[in-house]
Amino acid sequence: MVAKRKQDIEADQALVAAPRSFAIAAGGVATGEDFAKLMSAVMSDVIEGRITARDANAVCNAGGKLLQIVEMQFKYGSRIAEERPVFRLV
């Protein structure tokens, strides 16, 4: 078997150490499914020691704010849309 070079070993370790949640976050969170995948990946990353608890806390706080925005849009968005007059060009 061929011995691996030091650069190859370091590259392999960097790939293993890369948090899974980074790839999901880089793709954006647009749906509930995206959000669930991100939070699941964050939990896995914390358990495996890929990210710190402090970073996970920041992600969870930001996720909570995102959910509040969605909730406010759901509660108040439809009423505002119904009250707006619809203008049509004739």
C-alpha cells in the first residue's frame, strides 16, 4: 500500500472536521424542511465536536428569530393583504 503524503492526510482531516451544517447554511434556509435539516446538522455537529456550543447557541437564537418572523407573517400577513385594495389597469 502506498503511504499517504502529509498534505493528503491534512486535506482528509480538514474534510472530516468540516461541520455538516455549514454546507446547509451556505445553501440558504428557505423552507421548513431546510430549517429542520440545518438544526439536525447543528445538533450532530455539536455532539461530534465539529462546532462549539457557543456557535450552536448563536444558530439556535437566529433560528428562533426566523421562526418568529414566519409566525408574524402567518398571523398578520394575510390580514394586511386582504385589506389592501387591488388596483387593475383598464
